[in-house]
Amino acid sequence: MKTVICTAFFALVSYVSVAQIKLPVGFHCILGVNHPNESYFTNGNTTFKTYPWGHEGISGLEVVNVLQTEQLKFQKTKDNLYWATGKVEGKYIYIVLADGMIQFTVTSNKNDNTFSDYCTWMLKEIRREVATTDELYFTDFNGKGCFGIK
């Protein structure tokens, strides 16, 4: 009886809620060659990628210190997200760190209204989901994730 109660309690306590951010129509998965973390979604012009830091106890500031460069200066929002934007290696990039554990990135060859709209949309979706979930990742419009390697 104790085993059943302990198992049930552990299952309730260890529950991890997972949510997905469905990308707009037209984005498809490109699987990584060497590692699943190389996988990303693209429509040919704009790329969305998540990167889980996956280190328990690492702070958002520690992640920022790793990622911050001369081209990317991070700022902290009132709701504890970190964000940065800039041009790195010829591409425009926008990064949002949720809880210091998940890095959401959108990159584009052009710094145009479409890139700006995708950045705004991504931040809005992250804010909407991060308050209610432990794990968050991108999917295509049909809900299919982008995991694995070629």
C-alpha cells in the first residue's frame, strides 16, 4: 500500500507540462546532421530554432553571460525573460531566453517587416505559454515537432 501511495505521489509531483508553439504555415523541419539540437524549422527565408540548455540550477544570467557578445547585448524583461537582437555572421538574429533554460531563436537574411513580425509573434507566444508550462518547443503548423538527426 505504501508503495502505491508513494508511486502515485511521485507521479503527481514529477509531472512536467509540455506546450508547443505552432509555427505559421510554410515552415518545415530540417533535421540536424550530428545532433538533434541542430534541427530547425525554416520557410527558406526565416529560421526558428529552440535550444534547451538543460542544466538544472543554471540561472538566466549565466546563460546570458555565455551567449552575450559585442553583437548581442541581452536585456531582461519585467517577466524575467532575456532577449537580444543583432547581426551575427551576416544574419539577423533575435534570441529569447525563457527561464534561462530554453533559448528560442529566429534568424533571417533580411532585417525587414517580416523578420520583425516573426520576432514579435515569437515573443508573444513564449509569454503566453511560459507561465503555464515547464517545457516549450516549436512545431510545424500541424503540430509535428522537429527532433532527431538525419
